Amino acid sequence: MSLLQGLCLLRLGSSLIVCRLLETDSKSLRSVNGSRRNSGSSLVSSSSASSNLSHLEEDSWILWGRIVNEWEEVRKKKEKQLKDLVRKGIPHHFRAIVWQLLCNAQNMPIKDQYSELLKMTSPCEKLIRRDIARTYPEHEFFKEKDSLGQEVLFNVMKIWGLISRFLCFCKMPEEEAFCVFVKLMQDYRLRELFKPSMAELGLCMYQFECMIQEHLPELHMHFQAQSFHTSMYASSWFLTIFLTSFPLPVATRIFDIFMCEGLEIVFRVGLAILQMNQAELIQLDMEGMLQHFQKVIPHQLDSGPDKVIQAAYQVKYNAKKMKKLEKEYTTIKTKEMEEQVEIKRLRTENRLLKQRIDTLEKGQVTRAQEAEENYLVKRELATVKQQSEEASAQLEQAQKTIRQLQQQQQPQGNPRYSEESILQLERELVQARLKEAESQCALKDMQDKILEMEKRNTSLPDDNNVVRLQEELIGVKLREAEALTGLKELRQQVRDLEEHWQRHLARTAGRWKDSPRKNAVSELQDELMSVRLREAEAQAELRETRQRMLELETQNQIHSNQLRRAEQDGRCLQERVQMLTTQNKDLHGQLQEIKRKQAEIECKSKEEVMAVRLREADNIAAMAELQQQISELEIQKEEGKVQGQLNHTDSSQYIRDLKDQIAELKHEVRPPAQTLNESVISLSPITRSVNYTHRLPVRSCQHTPLEISSLTKPTNLYKRQFYSGYLSAEPSSEPKS
């Protein structure tokens, strides 16, 4: 049983103990009640009892005394009035007796067995002792260790643990209170609440949550939004009937009604408390609500339980609906159990399938290995076949050679001798081939072994570690040999002492009838032998201790060596890490330097390209200027020639010649002009700018069509340069005279 269940049972039982032990002397009360029965007064008559119940102004002590005396009759005829009186509260000194009467625990057979059960021992006594001190740590009756309250509570819990094994232990008072406790467990559904499965508690939580959803929907929505489950605050209400949540006077009043009406009062009081605190709870989060239930609500009831009980009986409680909810909860739990069984079955199937998959994977791996082995065998078989074919070819060649030799030696030698020699040669040839194949196989095996040994050699530690391990092993063996030698010597010494002792016993066996002096001497000898034996035993223990010490020293040395080797390995690894880090930094620096140099080289190459382009542009500009100067000089030259010719020749004839020359020049100039336009379009921006700058001086010449038409026939170079882009104006077809 869990700790929560045990504590709840402890507090439930301890509450009954408090109510039972704080009452006045029950024997004197029963004697008073007996005197009332024998008095023959009006208290005996049922009419007097009923009349006393009808008068609310009568003293409660006298009223409850009459009810206790005439319990059976009042319980049968005045049950409603009895419930009303219980709801108003049972007087403190009558509470223990009324509780017994309410649950019919006054004449239980187990009450007579209490003393016998008290003598038995329970396996849960340690757990009970541990939990008693924390049941009511602030209550005066249970606060001190080994007090009367704790001892009485321990007795009741121990006996309940004996008669109800599945609950481990319980908590309650002596005989009469124990009978009440047994009735509570059996007849009031409390036993079902404390079972390990706690199915009844789950049912109560489900019913109470449904009631909250019906009567307080806003609060229920707030609880759902804050993930504030019903079991977080209401489980202790049902397990202890508010004994751990409310002050003891309030809890006992509720317990009075519970003894009369059952668990219905718990639902009513719980819902009434939620109704009273609904406004505060809606404004709090989950932690705040927990603090409110633990600290604020108990102090609200310090004034008295009447307000809570009155509010509880204003709550609508439908027993039929509670039965319906119980059926729904049972159906839900049945479905959950079926789902759990199905999940368990699926998990089992999943585990079996995984095992099967693992088996299949292992089988697949085995098949793959077998296929690989088959492939290797086939490859080796093919190699062997190839070797066999080569051997057979060589054999055939040898046989041909043998036949040729036979044919050559037939006229000279003995045929029988030649056949025998041939057979011998064939056998030798076959043996040679077999030996060759065996040698190849052996060579292959040796190569495989060499590879395997190299792999093993790489995995082995270095020579220094091997030498250290060998030294440690030699030292351990030496110490073990020394210890074994010492142990053998000690055993031999013990055997010698035992033999000596046996001989001494044999010598002293017949001396019991000698004189007292001889007996004293023999006793001293016996004591001496005993001392020697004890000395031998002490030496044996000393040797064993030394042996253990040697073993421990050996282990310590081994561990120290292992630790030293681990430290050395760690230092080596650290040095290697540092070295690698340094190398990484150096490589990173080299990489940065290379990147920087590459960037510088790229910048230099770009600068050189730009410089080359600029030089080309300057050269083109200079060439254009020179060509412009040449053209100007040629124009001036041609102008001079034209003027001289005009002065000496006929003007009309010369004009016709000029027109013909101009037509020829136009015919020669048009194709180069088109080529120039295409080349100008494909030039780079720098070249275009250069061409633009080149044209500026040409355009600044400001040659008119009249001046151009008056030119004589220029040279071919002048024609191509003059009409291919350096002149923007086209000469007119008709010159001026």
C-alpha cells in the first residue's frame, strides 16, 4: 500500500481514537445507562422517548441519553428525527457510543479476539511505528513518542494489518474503536477506497467531477484550463472524511453525518465548499488554488461547521444519477482495461516481430556470408581450373615432346626402357605441378597470416608498455610465490604442532592417576601446547593478513601503473592535440597569407590590364593626331597643286576631270565607311571614348564641301583614312569654280 493510503488510514483511525479516549469513563456511563433502564421511570417507555424527541428545547444530554437507552426503537420508528439530530451534532461525550450504535459495532465477535490478536506479531510493525509520529504531529494526544495515544494506535493498526493482509496495515484505537473501524471498512465502502487499485476512489473522483460540471460549470472550465484535476484537492476528502483538511471539531461533525448517511455527505460538503469559494478560485492559477485549499479554506471553518453543513444540504444530490455515473465509470474502466490488454497484446506481438526481424536479419547476414564464401570458393575453383588447364596443356606439350623423342629414339634405344622413362617423367611432372600448386596455396596462406599479424601488431601497445606489463607480471608472480612459500611453511608448522600435540596427548593419557604434582606438570605442558597452538594460529592469521596485504599492494600497484599509463596516454594525447592545434593555426595563417597574395596579384593584374588599355588608347589617340596632321598637310599640298593647275589649264576640261575623279573616289570610299561603322559599334567603352576624342580634332577642321570638291586626286592612303571616319562631312558632287 502506498504512503498516501497508509497515512489516510492512520488519520482515520486516530480520529476515532481521539473521540473514543476523550470520552468519559464508558463503564460509569454504561452503569448510569443501566440504572436508567432499571429505574422503571418514564425513560423506559417508548411514549416518553418519542415525546422527548419532539421537544427541541430539552437538554441534549438527557435527549441523547434516552436515545442511547432506547436505540433500537428510535432507529426503527424515528429515523428521520434521528438524522436531523445527527446533522445538528452529537454531544462530545456520547459520540463514541453513538458511533458504535450507528455502524452496529457494539456486539462484534472480533471484539473477543482482540486480546489474542494483540499478542501476535505483524510484518508491518516497523512501517506502522514510522508512520505513527507523523499522523497528527500537532495533536497533544499523539505528539509525544511512545505516549499512550501512539501505543493504542499502534495496537489497533497492528491487528488490522493481521486481519486484512492485502492492506498491509491500518490505524485506530483499542477494542471498541477497533470494532467501529472494522465496520467502517466493511459496510461504508472505505475498504474499497484503500485497495491497491484504488478503483473506488477513482469512481468517487469521477462522480464528484461530474457534479462540479453540472452545478459549477464556470469553475469546472477554470479547473480544466489550469489542468487542476479533482484528485489534487479532493482525494484526501474521501480517504479521510475531511480529517486531514478541516479542524478536528468540524471533521467530527461531518463524521457524525457520515456514520449515519454514508459517503453522500462528502459529496455535499465538497460541493458546498467549492460554491463558497468559487469567486476566489476562478481568479487563481493552479499553485494559488493549491495554497487556497491548504491554508485558506481550513481557516474559514474555525467559526463552526453549521454554515458548511447547512450549505451542504442545499446541494442537489441525485442518487439515481450517481448510480448512472457509476455504470458509466465502470464501462469506461472496462474499455480502458480492454485497451490495455490490446496494447499489451500488440506490444507482445511487436516484440515477437522484432525478434523475428532480428532473426531474419541474422539469417540474412549469414546468407550474405555464405554467398561471399561461395563466391570466394568459386573464384578459387576457377583459378584451380585455370591452373589445371594450363597443367594439362603443358602435359600435352610434354607428351608431344615425349612422342617426338620416342620416334627419334626408336631405331637406337630399347622401346621398353623409353616407355618406362616416359611414365617416370610424367609422374615427376604431375608431382612437380602438385608441389607448385601446394606452394602457391601455402604462399597465399602465409600472406594472409602476415596481413593478420600486421593488423594485430598495429593494435598491440608499444614496447614500453609491454615491458612494463612484463615487469609487473614478474613482480606479482614473485610476491605470489613468496606468499605461497610462507603459507606452505606455516601449514607444515601447524602439522608439526598437531603431531606433537597428538603425541603429547598419547603420553599423558595414562597419567590421570599420578600424583598431583605430575598432574600439575602435565597441565602446564597442556597449557604450553595450547599456547603454541594459539601462537601457530596467530602466525597463520598473520600470514593470511600479510598475504591479503600483498594482494592489496599488488592490486594497488597494478592500479597505480594503469593510472600512470592512462596519465601518460592523456599527456600524449594533449601534446598531440596541441601540436595539431598549432599546425592548424599555421596552416590557417598560411592560407590567409596565400589569399592575401592572391588578392594582391589579382589587383596588380587588373591594374596592369587597365594600364595596357590606357596605353593602347593613348597610342590610338596619338596615331589619330598624326594622321590628322598628315591629312591636313596633304590637303594643303593638293590645294596648292589645284591652284597651280587652274592657273595654267583650261577650267572646263579640268572641272570634268575633277568630277570623274570625285565619282571614282566616292565609289572607293563607301565600303570602308560601312566597315568603320560596324567596328565602332563593337568597340569597348574606353575605345569609343578614344574614338570620340579622335574625331573632335577632325571635326574641328571645318572643311566645307566646296574646299573638298576642289581637291585633286589624292593618294590611296589618303582616300582610305580621309573617307573612313575622320571626316564627318561628305563632299558635294558639284564643285565651285
